[in-house]
Amino acid sequence: MSSGAWLLFSLELAGPYMFLLTAAAGFAVSLGLMKLNNIARHVAMLIAIAGIVMLVPPVSDAVALANVKGLIAGGLGIIVRVIVAWYLGRAEVAEQFQRPR
């Protein structure tokens, strides 16, 4: 919770409201991706990139402390986010989002 606190604008203590707000945002992005909305594709890429940036300090800490479990968990998180951002950024995928439906 503390690693993403700067994204919550002091709402991390607001109980379920921040969870509901982020769940609604995630639902909106996923609905937009299913409808091939180009803005939703860009937002999903930004979310993936923000996740990569937020996982760099824990992975660096795991490397410094030789924590294999933390390194594997953080490394897999970064790998999955890089794959998502790379896939959504490909020309073939962008073309699918540009076509009129």
C-alpha cells in the first residue's frame, strides 16, 4: 500500500472508496479494450508502464538483499507488464483499434 500511496492522493485511509474507484477505472479500461477503443488501449499501456516503474524499487531491493522470492515475484510482475505494454503498442494491434467498426 505504501509503494503506491503517491497515486492515491492521501485517500489510502478512505476505506473501500479508493478500492471501488480503482475497480471502476479498471472495469472501464477493460470494457474499452473489449470494444477496441483506442483511448482505452493508450490508458492500459500507461497503467502497465506505471506498474513497471512502481516495481523497480522492490526488485532493486530484492537484488541488494539477495531475496530470491521477492526477486522472482517482482521480476515476473515486470515481465507481465512489459509484455502487455509491448503487445498493445504493436502496429498490428494499433491497426485493429484504428479500424472503423
